[in-house]
Amino acid sequence: MPLYKSIIVNSQTTVKIWKIEESYPVLLKPLDLKPESLERVLDMKSELHQRGFLSVRHLLREFGYTDQDLFYDENGKPHLKGGKHISITHSFTFSGVIISDKDVGIDIEMQRDKIGIIAKKFVEYEFEYLDTNAEDYIRKLTVIWGIKESLYKLFATPGMLFKEHFLVIPFMLKDKETVAWIDCEDRKHRYKTAFLEFEGFTCAYVVP
């Protein structure tokens, strides 16, 4: 399946999501990968990861970029030639890319009960408004994780902790948006966040 969803966030920012249904050979064939990208994908032990990696390159093509336009800094944060900002995600059968004139972050996660087991590792302030017995508890946890992961990708700064430095303001799932804060040392930044759910997955993204 080609492009699954395209979202115009604002005049400078677009999100594109791919549903990964193609086989590894089908995804690989039309791509012109840099030698280091080809080596990286061939070294992956999981075909699921290989297909996720390649589907991201197809999303780049949807934006008018190629693998040659993408590079990573010393913290592993992706960048585009030309100065646009990019964030990348893939999870099982979906991948996503957000491109903007400003720093952005994106994450896709499968909604799974096991996130409840690790909640105390990334949630503190948010427990004040979360109902652990509510029917939507796992879905809300997945949104919080996705937002915090998106913030982490945006800053790509060693030492930042999900539990201590990222705050997600109370939200309703029906709202499909909320506000998040980074509060770390001398940094205090407010971000708009949005999220959507599809086929048992949650996608969250953050913009200044």
C-alpha cells in the first residue's frame, strides 16, 4: 500500500504516514540508497526493521527527497540537506515522517497492555490526572509516551529524562491535541502536540 495518510499541520509542517504492506524486495527495488544506508539495512537482523527503514525512504520520496538528502548528527538526530527539519518513526506495520521549517518530533506506537507495566518509568506528573482503572488508560499512556518520545527526538540531548523533564498537560482522547512542556535545567519550552489513533496504533507529533 502506498501513502496511508497525509496531514497538513500548518503552512510549514506536514506529516506523512505509510502502512507497510509491501515485501522487502518490493520496497527496496525503486530506491537509490547511499552505500552506508544499504549496508545498514543489510545488517538488520529483522525483516520488519528492514521494511520500516525502507518505507521511511519511500516517505522521503513522497516529500520530494531521496536517501542522499538525509543525514544524521552525532546524537543520531536526522537532518535534511537544504535546512528543513525532519523527524522519523516506524513501529511494526506503520512508519511516519514529519518535515517542517522548525524543529519537530514524531512517534508511532502500537497500543499494547505492557505499557502499563513500565508506566512508572516515564510517568510522574501525569498520574495526577490519569485513572489507572479507566477503559482508556492504555490508550492515554500510549499518547503520553508518544508525545515524550517526540520531544526527546526533537531535542536529541543526552541526559533528558521522560519522567523528570517532559510534562504532558491533561487531555481527552477526543480532543486529539494537548500541550507539553520541557523543563530541564535552564530550558523551559512549551510545545503544541497532536495525536491520532488508527488500527491499534497511536501517532503523536510535537511542534513549537
